[in-house]
Amino acid sequence: MTLFLANIGLGLLWAVLTGVFSPPNLAIGFVLGYLMLWMIRGVLGPSRYYNTVPRLFEFAGYFLWELILANGRLAVDVLTPAHRMRPRVIALPLAVREEGEIALLANLISLTPGSLTLDVSEDHRFLYIHAMYASDPEAVRRSIQDGLERRILELMHGSERNPDRVH
């Protein structure tokens, strides 16, 4: 947490020195601050922070790409006469176990056009989702499990995977 705060501080220092407090300039300051902290990591000691920040950027890039694909699929379906929708409610077995991880996955699914989180089971082992394009429910499950859910686990826990996935 202290490295994150130091990184934020370096990003703000960059904005003060450049005199520009725009989001892109603050992002540049954050990246430059991260690089500075990374270069002196031998002095600061080992930390998960150095691996978490790149994973976070990779995760954000992956989600933005998924948003673009989902919007494109939905736009094509709306603009063409043939509808490809095959809506279905799907029970998704969860590998994420913590409430924050489940909430993050549920919200990201709901933010993606064509899918909506409906409920989570009482035992937190299943997430019920409505998918507009679910002609193959197993493919939808695999896509979420190998995409968003896997990346959430990697982001929160490093490269370790949850071995007790429910099938």
C-alpha cells in the first residue's frame, strides 16, 4: 500500500512540475512514478506491487477489448435483418470466492453489452447471468471463466489459480 501511495505522490509531483492536471498527464505521471519505483526496487525491497500494476493495465486492456467486441456484435445484430440473439440464463460456476472478487466479476459482466448478472447463489458458488448470445452456453461459461474470472484471480492473487473450481 505504501508503494501505491508513493506512486500516486510521484504522479501528483509530475503534474505539479508540468503544471497540467489533466487525466492523461496524471496517468503519464503515474507510469513514470511506477518506472522510478521499479528502478529502485532493490533498495525498497520485494513487493507484489511491481507485478500488480502491469497486471492491472493488462486487465483493463482486456476488458476494453471485450467491450469493443460486445458492442460490435450488438451493433451488427441491431443493424442487420437477421437476429443472432439466443438469450439464455446460465449458471456460471465460480472460482472466485471472496465477496469483492464476486462483485467485481458480476459488475464487469453487467457492464458488457449483451450480458447481465442476475444473482449469486447463497453459497457463492454460482453466478446466474443472462446472456443474449448463448446458443452454446458452455462456450459462454468458458469465455467468462478463461477471460474475466481468470484475470481477476491473477490480479488479486498473482499467478496462482484456484484449484477447487466447480464443474
